[in-house]
Amino acid sequence: MKKLQILGPGCSKCRQLTLHTEKAAQSLGIEYELEKVTEIDQIMSYGVMMTPALIVDGAVKVVGKVPSVEQLKAILA
């Protein structure tokens, strides 16, 4: 099971990244746990200075943008 974390304060881009990530994971048939990280201290602990960001199994994969569902499928595969 993949651990997916969306880092951000809950802005529209954060919600869009969440939606795209879930669609990508579901279309790949991946079992996943999704966590939203909104605390600024936690976000900064990953070395992330721009949101939204996507963390996959503890590794920073996306920072400061919202990739398409297809781009996210490539990241998650």
C-alpha cells in the first residue's frame, strides 16, 4: 500500500492535486492511504517551500504545481 501525502493549506490547487492523485491511483488500481498535511511546520519538515506538494512513501515527488492525471500516473506507477 502506498502512502500518499498532499502538503498544503487546503487551497484550490491543493484540492485539485488531491483529486488528480486519487484519480491516478484508482485508475492504476493502486491501494493507497491519502493524508492531507496542512501544518506549516510539518510541510517545512519535508524541505518543501512551495505548495501544493505530493509525497509518495516519504519521498517528495511534486512541488508547487498540479500535474495532470496522466503525469501523476507515471509518478505513481
